[in-house]
Amino acid sequence: MIDEALIRGFLKRVLEDDAVAEPVNELLFEHVVAGRLHPSVVAETLPSFIHEILNTATREDWQAVADELIVEAREINGEV
């Protein structure tokens, strides 16, 4: 089982990424500054930003990421 601190840290890092920072910041503005949203609405909305990224990723995107990870692993392993 994955530790909850690791899960929460991962989710926070993903939501801070440039790919979703703008809508996340707008959501937070609506809650913190405008006072229009309940904290539960913020929490319920955040997963949609991650889902959108995952649903948008193509097979080619996943292959490109896999290729990069493989190259990095080979470099760490001393392969060229």
C-alpha cells in the first residue's frame, strides 16, 4: 500500500504543474478571494484536472515517456 503522504505529495506536485496550474489557480481564487466555493467543491473539482491530462494522453505520449524512462534507467545502469 502506498503511504498517504506520498499520494498527497504526488497529487500536489501534479496540480502545481504548468499543464494545470491555471485552472487550479482559478479554482483557488474562487474559493479564497471570491469566497464563492466551499472547500469540498475545491476538493471535488481537483481530480478532474488530472483526469483531463490522463484522458488526453495518447498511446504515443505514453510510449515517448516510456522511452525516456528506459534511456534514463540505462544511463543509471552504466549502459550507453
